[in-house]
Amino acid sequence: MVDLDVYSYSGGAMGGRCYGKPTRDGASPDMPRVLAAHWVQQCGGVGAPLGKAEPGTKAVVIGAGLTGVVLSKQLALAGFEVTLVEAFPEAGGRLISQELEEDLFAVPAAMRFGEASDLADMFVKPYGYTITDGLPMANANVVPTLMFDTEDGVPVLRDDKRGIMPDAYLNASAGMKALFEQPIFHDGLFMFPPLNDFRMLLENPNADPVALLEIGQRVYNYVAGLDIEEFYTKVFVDNGTPPGSVSWSEDDVARALQLPATGRHDTFSDISAWTDMKWFLTGSVVNQTCLTKGGKMADAHELVLDMAAELGGLGVEEHYGTRVVGVDKDLKRVNATQNGRAVSFDYDVVLVTTTVPGAVKMGLAETGANQILSDEVCAALKEINCPQTSKIEWVVSAQPWIDDPYLPRNIQMPSPFCPFYMLFNDGDEYARVHCYAWASDGPSLEAKGDANDIRKAIIANAHDLLDDTQFSAIADAIDDTSRVAAVKHWHSDPLAGGGWTFPTAGQDGLVLDILHNLSDDSSVFLCGSAAVGEGAWLVDGLRGVCLGLGAALKATGGEISCPEWAPINRLGFHINYSEGREAVCSTVYSGNTGVSPMGYGTCGIDASNAYSSSFSTPPALTASGTFPSLLGRIHMSSIPTNPIPSKPCA
């Protein structure tokens, strides 16, 4: 049995995930998902310096969205001479591309702060905002599950409150908990569930069973490379594996495989992502939180403007309406255009908070004479696919069944109207409905006419979907006269507004490659939300603030406060899967109080081409021994005190 204390510190979890089988796109981003909040707390909070720069050190921040504005403040507090450059005429980044009616504002889906909402809450509270829980840990006792099963090929709303759910789903937690008591050994690998997910099971015994299954599926896929059918069979058909789990028949597996896609969420991965299923009429529970102020949902753009208002007092030099066109590494200058004239800004370190496409447009993916970033990062920037989306939001009267404030709902629609997102009470008399469409669907949408025709088509499609899925009362409230707050459609400039730009599912390995730009020997660092996480959520941007600041201090000889807690010192493994299946550990830690993912161990590739490792923990820790074929990283999260320089694995 593995002692949970080995995996914990100060009552908090380290987070992170395990790597998959040795294919680059099978890897999961290796980043500290919880440590950032602990670092800020240990250093005295968001108003305290998180480090100390060498006098006169110049930092240029590109992009004045939430990430860029917060990062500029933290750099200034640490003593950097900060220049903030933004293409739009004011702070807000893509948020300011919204077209609003009357007093409406668009509430971005990026409000899904999820598991790191504590970090976001710390940053917004000084400005009078709060991160409010919407659906805590997907507790099925709070709201019916909006997921559709199929009976004779017909979608049927599955509501676990009324028992419309296969019995096997209702007992999934026993099997997941059993993983820690007796890890499954499969294909030469020991499998451990991610610690955050395991804590969720301990602290939320009534958690939505579908979410528990998604957790388990993610564990198996990331760790063992099982496809979804293999996962179901391994966990539920093979009796007693793990002990205490529910046994399924082959028919149960077949039934589960018919479930539609659920969409990618920041806490619960979608079951279908690993089998390339198409989008269907379906829905899912989202572990979502939202930005509030004064008891009501708040405008994220107003938050960014409030934050930016104090930058001048901190000595930050702000340049709005200034578009970066390139970085000269030899002269150490950021080149830009401002009101039709060329300008430049000297730097010691550059922090890029834009989208990945924005970084590419600046020339940061170029190789050759003026190459800025490593070959690996440049290749990932070119290869990664970050589809743009466009959003329409409309507001309807709240229905009686929406009886809980800040209660998110999520329904998916088939392309080209995919996804149709979020339905919730805003604490007043309205519910907000969002609709997104991928930029790749632009031609089919534009064929319907002008922007108003597109809007009508999307609303009509949403009306039909809701009507078909037993929500006719809401469908009746959605019509062409609904008040609308809409993001502009299909900008000629693909980097300006229009919704999200984030990596698509299945490209986690590319995100991992980009993330490790932060540990490269460079003076230009990518720390925007889409460059440091699985999506362009605002909370990923706040993690980017912590990682980017740490990288800037390390690159310029500054001092990092509370270094043992700093996320930049806990990036963990960088496993580079070359054609020869050679694995490289880029960061290994050890110390008297604990070990990092690999401790004192070694790593290599075994005969089956699966990444293997062995480790032993210091005597102070209760779990010790050798796990001959444990993938990548486990969550040995006691904080290390003695970093060991990285070395290639034997």
C-alpha cells in the first residue's frame, strides 16, 4: 500500500500528470498545476515581490491581456524595469474585441478556472472580484448530469438523480480508490491515479460517477497508453482488477463505448479524445467557476482594466496600439510599429504572453541566422494547431429549474455549430447562453449571409437542439429578438479577437515542448496561457505569470523568493522521445525532506520501448523501493531542497 503522506505537503497536492507511451503526442504537459498558488502564498501574497531582479534589468512584456498585465505588475514588484507592449488601443487583449448590446458583457468560457481557482482568486481579490464556484467537483447531488445516453440510436437525457444511468457507473469510486491500495500492473507498468484526482475521491465521495470514470480513463491512457475499450475492459471486466471495483460484462463495455463525446475540459478529459470519435448531440458536467463582483457575474475585461490602472504607479512603461514585428537577439531589441512608425525597445528578457499564433507571426518560430528559440520549440510552434473560435452570447430569462446561482450547464452541438456552451443563472433574473464555432467552420457559416444571418442560424440551431433534448422551455425563450453580446466574427487579422486560440486535443506533447522553453538557455520566454497549459484558460495564464517571472529571474541573475516553492524550479521531467526512443531527464531533484518525480533514480527505455524508471526514496519517507517500469512521473510531492543538475539518462 502506498502511503498518501508521501504524496503530500502542507495539506496540498502537487498535481501534474503522468506521461503516456513513447509517442510525442501521447505525452501530457508536464507542469506544476497547484504549486504556483503555494509559491505566491509563501512569498507573502500577490502584493509582495516574488523575487529580486538585478538593478537596471529590462523586461519587455508582449501582450496586455490578463497574463501580460499581471506579469508586468509582478515583474515591477521584483525590481525589473518593465515595458508593456499591446497591439490593441487599451489593455484587455482579445477581450476587447467584443461587440456589446446595452449593459451586457461577454463572460468568456475562459472563466473555467477549475482546479487552480485558488490562484486566480488571490490575484483578483485585491480588485474586489471573486472566483465563485459554479459546480463544485461535479457533485451529482447538485445538478443532473447533462449527458446523453443512446437507446436504439436515440439520444436520451441521462440524469443520475433519477437513476437514468447504467448501474456500473454508480460504483466507480471504489475501483479508483483501490488503485492506491493496490496499483494495477499492466504491460510492465504500475498505474497510479493522479493525486489531485485521488484527493477528489477522498473529499467528495458523492462525486459524479461519470467524472470518476473519466478520471480513471485518463489515468490509464496517460500512464499505460490504453485505448478506451482496453481501459473499460481492464478495470471493469477483469474481475478483481483493481480489487473492489465493479465487474462489467462485455455488453456493458459495448454500451459504454456508444456514449457520445463530452468535449475537452480542464479537469475531466473527454472519453472520446482517445478514439477520434466525432462530436455528437451530448453534454457533460463541467467543473467550472466564474468571475463575480458584488454577487453577480463580472466582466473579465473590466477586471483587466482595473489591474492595468495601477501599472503606471509601479513604473511600468505602457505602449498600447503597438504591434510587435520581431525580436532582434543580437541587438536585444523588440521591434514594433506604433502609429505607422517604427519603434524598438531594449531588453534583457522578453516575456511573450500572446497566443501561439501570435508568437509565430512575430517570427519566434523562425530558424536560421536570427533564430530566437530552440529547434524543438520552433518546431512545436509551427506544428501545433490552435484553431480560432468565434462566440455569440445571448441572454434569456432564467427558467425555474435553474435554482442554483452560478450553475454552469454544458451541451455540445455538431459542427459547424460546435460547441454550444454554458447555460447558467447569473444570480439575477437572467441565464446566459454562449455559442462558439471553430474558425475552420467560417466558410460554412459565412455562406449563410452576413453576421446577423449567421447569428440567426446559430440561434435557430440552438433552439432546435434544446427543443430536441427536453429543454423546450429554454428553447422557446431563444429567438431572433434575444439580447446579444457577441464577439466579432472572422477577423481579417486572425490574431485579433474572435474567441479562443488554443491547442487542439491530442497535441499535449507539443505543448510540453513549448513549455520547456521556460527552462531553455534563452532570454525570450513564452508564458501565455496556450503556451503553458492545455488550453487558453485564464488560469493557465496566471500559471504563466508565475513560471515566466521565475524564468526571467533565473535568466538575468536575479533572486527567486522561496525557491523551493517556485514553479520554475519544479518543471519536472522533459522526456524527449527521439526516433531511437532515447529519454532525457531535464530536471531531477532530491533532498532530505523528499524527492521529486524521480528522486535518486535512473531512467531509460526498456525492451518493450516503454519509458521505464527506478527510484528509491530517502529513509524519512514511508514508501520506498523499486518500481521497475513506472512511467514518467509519480507525484512524490514533498518539497526538495537540493536540485541536481540534469543529466541524460543511461
